[in-house]
Amino acid sequence: MNRMLEKGFRPIDTLHKPDGTPWSFKEKMMLGLSPQEYWAAQLRNPFNWILAAIFAVGTPIIVGRFIFGLGWATHGSYDYPWGLLLGWGLFVMVPLSASGFMMGTTVELFGRKDFKPIERLGLLNGLLGYFFAVVFLQVDLGQPWRLIYPMFVSLGPAAVLFLVAWHVATYLSVQIAELIPAVSEWMGWPKAKRFIKQIVIGLTVAGIILSTLHQGALGALFTYAPGKVHPLWYSSAFQWFHFLCSAIFAGLSMLIVVSTLTKWFMRWRCDETFLKSLDRLTVGIAKGAALALVTYLVIKFIGVAHDNDWKYLFSGWGQWFMFEIALGVIVPLVLFTSAVRNNNATTARWAALFAVLGIALNRLNTSLVTFNWNLYQEIPHWREFVITITVYATYILVYRAVLARLPILFTWKDKS
Amino acid sequence: MTTNNTNRSGKLFVAMMIGLGVMIGAWAMGAILFSLSQVNWQVSELLRSYLVATGAIGEFQTLVDFYSHIKGVEYLICLAFLVAFPAFFKYVNRPQEKTVAVRR
């Protein structure tokens, strides 16, 4: 598509064609191209062939999981209730989706309108991350029609999972509402946008409350398993705080990573405002991430000091812990600080990549690698890997499809 | 007329709040000075008596026992962070110059 732009292709960014007639829904879905041109462009893209190969292998295995049960697809057991599906799909994807409430707060509450060009990307990253976390959860739980059970039918108000279920459901609704303005511009429904504008402060405040609570609640889930998680990754007093604080820089770093990828691979869809402000915004976000990282680093060691776990640092697990801290916290902290001091967006992008990898490693360590550290180590079933890759590929596909159509990376030209 | 009334009530509210604050401040100051006079003007002894009174430490324990009890290293990390964070905040908040990035 980037090459087509050079040849004169102009993607749809208004409700009406140059002759004044409105674009039809089909034309908008086809990005203003004819069906032949659209499918030819899709077939030319090598990434689509990779996605097709993943779906060809993965879809039958996902169907098989629902037909033959969880035991066919995973090594899940009473010892290891959370495999790769939740370790990656829930515990990694949710913190990486914290960009939604971070950007909503920055723009709508703190009044930093200079971050407006990247706000919708932050919101979309949050919405899709949460939505696909629920998809992963559904693949793990099975029986999707019973999704409402923990909330309405079989209530467990004393359980952390009850709180997580309600928070994720309500926060997803809030995020959908926050993105309605983009949909309303694209569909030509100005009333919906006006309505959301009236309640945007309420939505943002609700987003902060729900998001901070359940990011912490995901950490609190591990207090169900004292003694199972290795002491260096477990702190009964600070677990919720570790998860909440790390979600702040994780969401911001993921936003930097995603915005960089869109700048490279979807330049055709970005407008000048987005492209011109991206480096400045990246450094601005890096500043927030650096402050969250230094706080996280300190509370991690306060957790170690509180439980007097210093002796574990000299064990093999301790080396692994220090590797995670070095790769996922200290390296990005140094790079983010350097990026801010030198106003260097490229350094901030490297830092964000390290921070994203670091947070993924931390969550997988907590939920999978160090889980049952005194027993045996579980290697996820190969089908679990395939299902995880397939669902994540679907996430990327949907993400790209939304970015290509809705006004997320560009400003809609109609005044509605 | 309405604006005048609003201004007057606003001023009255501020005056009441200041008055209340002064009263509470005077009471707190009086209480601290009286307590200090009871312990021969030793601030650390006053703090120890407060911790004994609230049940945080036993009668026989000292302040050193107390911060050892709440784990000295943890306490020192927190204290260091309280100093380091504002310094770090200031360090990353220096005035902006032109942002640079490698062109692709």
C-alpha cells in the first residue's frame, strides 16, 4: 500500500467522494479501491501469506480444542492451571494494553492536547488487547456461552476472579465507548460522537478506576498460590503494586512499539500531523515510562527486602531474576532516560522494545516458569503454542484492518 | 446581583475555612509544645512515647528496635527513593530541544 501511495492512491479520509457523492460502506471497507485492486494488493503483501499459513495450521487445532477438550490441546493440570493461553493471552496482553487509560488520562484529564494525535492509537491498543485477552480466556475456558456465569449466574463476590471478570467486562465497554467517535466519523453518525464528547470525562475516570483496579487484581490472583510462585516473583504485600506499576510503563512502551510499526508499515494510512508529531510524542511518552520504570525497580527490591529474600539472589533462580530485571527494567530505564535527555526518538523505540520484552518475560516467569518452582517444570503442549500464535495473528489482523479504515492514525476531514 | 452574592458567599466560605484551619493549627501546636515540655524537649523521646501509646512498639523497645523490626533495608530503600525520585524527575524534565530520529 505504501508503494500504491507513491503511484497516486489516496485512501478514504472523508465521507464524500470528490464529486460530492457519499462513499458506500463497501467502498469504505475496500479502502476506496475496486475489489480487484484491493485483493491484488492483499495478495502482493508477503505478510498476508504468513498469516494465511498460520491460520491454515492453527484454525483446525482451535476447533479441535473445542471438540476434544482442553486436555487434547494443553498440559493443563491441577499443578499448572495457567498455561501459555493465560500466561501469554491474559497476563502479558493485559499490561501491554494499559495504554488506553494512560492516553485517555493524559489528554482528557491532564489536558495534554499535544498528545491528541496518538490518543486514539492508545485507546485502540487498549481495546484490542483486552478484547483478545478475553478471546484467549475463552479458548482456555471453553463453553463461550457461559461467559456471563461468573458475573451473573454463579457469583463469587469474595473471589479475585469475580472482580477481574467484572472489571474487564465494564472496562471493555468503556473502551468501546471511547472509540465510538472514530466509528461515528467513519460511518457518518455525528450524534454518537457528540454524545460521547459530553460524557468523555466520566468515561476516562471510569477507565482509570477500572483499569488500575484490575491490573492490580491480576497480581492479587497470585496471592491464591503462596509458596507456589518463587519468592523473588511473589510478594504477598506488593504483588498487586508490582503488577499495577509495571502495567504503566508496559502500556506506554507497547504504544511506542505499535506507533513505530505503523510508521514503517502503514505510512500510507498516517497523515502529516501524526507523522510529524510522532518523534516528539515518542520522547514525551518515554519520559512517563522512565518515571514508572524507576518506581517499579525500587518497589521490586522493596518486595525482596520486605520478605527478606536476599539469599535467593545468589541461586540459579536469582540469576534468572537479575537477568529479567537487567533486560526488562534497567536497560530500558537507561535507554529511556538517555532518549529523553538527548531528545532521541530512536533510542526511546529501542527502550520500548526492551521494556515490552521484559514485561512479557516477567509475566511468563510469574505465571508459568517459576510457578511450582519446588515441583517440576511444565513445558506447554505444542498445540498450545500453535493456538497462541493463531489467536495472536488474529489480533494483528484485526488491529491492521481497523487501523486501515477508522480515523486512528489520521484526522477525518468531514466536520461532523 | 447574583455574582455579588456568589462572591460574598465564596469569601465567607474561605474565611470560615481559614478560621477553622487556624483553630486546628493552634490546638495542634499547643498539644505538641505541651507534649515536648513533658519529655524535656526531646523530639525522639516524644516520638517513642507516641509509638508506645499507639501500640506500635513495646515499652522496653527503642526507636532502633522499631526500624529494625520494620526491616531496616526496606526502610532505607524507601528513604533513598524519596530523595532520588524528585532528583530523577528533575533530571528527565529538562527543557525540550528539537527531537531527532533516524529517517527511514
